[in-house]
Amino acid sequence: MELRQLKYFAKTAETLNFSEAAKALCITQSTLSQQIRQLEQELNVQLFQRNSHSVALTEAGEELLPHALHTLHAADTCFERIRDLQHLLTGSLNIGVTFTFSPILTETLLSFMKQYPHVKLNIYYKPMAELMEMLQQREVDFVLAFKPSKRYEEIESHVLFDNHLAAIVHEHHPLAKKERISLTDLERYDIALPAQGLQARYAFDDALQQFLTHLNVRIELNEVNILLKLIKQSELVTILSEATTYNEPGVKAIPLDIPGNEMEGCVHRLKNAYRKHSAQEFIRMLSESNAIRERIKNWWK
């Protein structure tokens, strides 16, 4: 049994399509089929049920899959350890980021690329639920997101900074001069909300549960950059975290005067998993960046 065969088996089990699996693996379909047959012959079992319309795992295939994935993950960890022990800091670093973290990440990305030119960065911007799934599948090395309300048994979260939900308006908006904003203040304006699935929306909906408040929600968007453009060009008010407006000219973030508006910015990692030196270095640089220091300074004011 070879690692290559387990890799081919795992990809075919994922896609349940020999053509798609071969394409993803950059090999011919005949090569893939041959390697799967050799693995089946060595194990003396059939791993896939095949017909002209579909492919499915057999009972033996279902049993093998988690062990194959574990073996492949262990092999990847072995390779990463050897690379790190050689102090090369080469290879790739896969980072999951929620849209809200984007403004505070740019500084560290540029610094890291300059200091470690041989490390390839793969950045995935997605909603938090998708990123946590990617982390559990080891498709990313860590996730930058606010602390989730849902508990993930396999994931540990370390707080980078404390933050608040805020009303975001353009810098000349009537609300821009306020130090804090109440729900009564919001009732007077048209609201543009981040769509369901974004963390700020989850936090805002949770905070609103205890209040009988009617807001005039005119639009919902799952793209924060477009949302901020609308705010700059209108009297609309949106609800996002304060961190969203870091280095964003023309807008003002005013904390909401409601309980439960705290949002902790965290780095999320798998428990008891090997930590790449490149990941540890990136997190160190991020925690010492001006963007994070600014968030901490504002918190202690």
C-alpha cells in the first residue's frame, strides 16, 4: 500500500466520480482506475461500487476512508516537521479569514511576505461556518474570526483583541457625533444589514432578542465592501464590528449602547495538532501589528 494510492482513493471517495477525481489529481482516468484496482487487490476487497451511472463506497470503502485520511494527514505533518526542522520556512501557509478581519490583516500580510519570501500564502475569505469546517478538515492551518457562539470540540480559540458591534455611518452623518448609539436612534434611519451568515449579523440578532424594536431594514448584503460603499454615499446606517472600519476613510463607527455587543477577535486552531513555524510566526506578527494594537488601545480607553 502506497501513500499515493491512499491519496487517489480519498479523492475518489470525496468526489464519487472517477473523471472529476482524476482531473483534480492531474492524472489520467485510466491511471486512477489502475491504482484503485491495485489497492483493492492488495486489500482483497472491493472499495467502490461502480456502474454506468454512479460510483459509491462499499462497506469496506467506508471503513477504510477515515484511516486513509488520518494516514495522509500524518504524512503531511511529517513533511511539515522536516521542513521546519531544516529552518527553511518554505512551503505554504493556508489561512481562513472572515470578511470583517480583512482590514486588519493587510499590514501583516505585506510584512510576512517581505520577511519570508519563500512561503506561499493561501488566503480564504469565507463565512465563519465554512472556515471552521475547512479547519476541521485541515484545509486551513488556522482561522481568523470572532469568537463563535457555537462550541467546536476540536477547535481552541485564543483572543487577539476585544471589539464591539457598532453603528457605521458616513463621517458627516447626523449620528457621527454621538459617542454611543441606542436602538431608539437606529429606528429613525433606514438600515442596511450584513446578510445572514456573517458574524456581525449573528451577534446583532442575538443582542436584539431581548428588545421589542422595529428597524426599517432596506437592504441586506453579504459583501462588506459594497455595504461600506453604500454607507459612504447615503444616509443609511449599518451594523458591523468596529474592526471593519480600520483604515477605512469616510466612515465612523459608533458603539451600540446595548448589552451583549462585545465581539472577541480570535485565532482558531485545531487542538493537539502540529503547528507550523510559519503559522506561529504569522500569528505573532499579527498580534504585534499596529492594527491589533490599535484595537487594544481603543478597548482600554
